Amino acid sequence: MSNFEMSMRVFSTDEDTGEVTESYEMVPHRATFEDGVLEIFRTIGDTEHKMVHQPYKWVDGAKADWNDIDEGIAWYKAGTEEVGE
């Protein structure tokens, strides 16, 4: 298991005015790697949500095994992380 944070774009709505604001925040995640299957969970508030259940990666159009959990986390961050300007 590996805990990590990554920058994500977050939208919030002001309850009084209805105004929507956008910010970039560090959001906690947790990854597991068991029997070759990568799973990644994101925590929003007090609730954990499964974001990824991936038993393989694609290499040159063919399925391939993950090397380790760090490779899976790097793959997820490359396609998902958002950083403010």
C-alpha cells in the first residue's frame, strides 16, 4: 500500500450566493498492488472512492504486467493530475 497526494482541480459552490469557484488542492490518494492488480482510491471529505482497478497496462498495443506500485502511481498521475497556472 502507498499513500500519496496529487494536485487536483476542485470546484466549490458558495451556499449563500451560488457562486462557483475553482481552486487547485492537494488531494489524498491511496494505492494498492496485489496479485498484479493496481487499485487507486481518492479521499473526498471523509469518503474513499475507488478510481482505478487495473490488472494490466498497455505496451505497444498489447497487455503487459505492471512492474510495481510506483509505476502504476506514475501512470495515474500522468493522466490525472492537474496543476494550476
